[in-house]
Amino acid sequence: MQKISDQFNKNQLITEFKAVMNDAEALLLATANTGGEQLAEVRAKAEQSLRIAKEKLAVTQDIVFAGAKEAAKATDAYVHQKPWQAIGFAASIGVVVGLLIGRR
């Protein structure tokens, strides 16, 4: 099972990659009326690369969401098996957060 920080980094990567793809699509639309055979070839290659990247992103996103669901199920099972340890852990996190907030 992967660490939660790895999942978070993947989610950030997916979000940033979507922004890059949106910018690339906007650039392709903005240059659609610009002439030139070389530019048309470059635009076609960029569109193909963008399409491939979108497909890979969809697969990666599915994998990340599946991992998040698996982590949630594992957490749920752990809490049901060891409720007092889960309560103790949550209480200790609450105390730490309370101390940090109280310092301000």
C-alpha cells in the first residue's frame, strides 16, 4: 500500500497536468487560423501528443482513485478492528493541533 503523501503528490501532479493540457488546448485553438504548412504539421503532432497525454492521465487518475479507495477501506477495517487505538490516535492528533493553534 502506498503512503498518503505519495497519493497527495499524484493528485497534485494530475491537477497540474490538467492545467497544462488546458493551456496547450487553448494555444492550439488560438493558432488554428495561423497559416503555414510547417505550423499545421506541428499543430497536428501537438494535438496527437495531447490526446495521448489525456488518455494516460485518465488511466493514472483511475489508479490514484482506486488506491485512495483501497486506503479508505483499509482505514475503515482498522478502525473497526481496533477502535480504541483509533480513538487514541485521533485524540492525540487533536491535542497536537490544539497546542499548535493555542501557541498563536
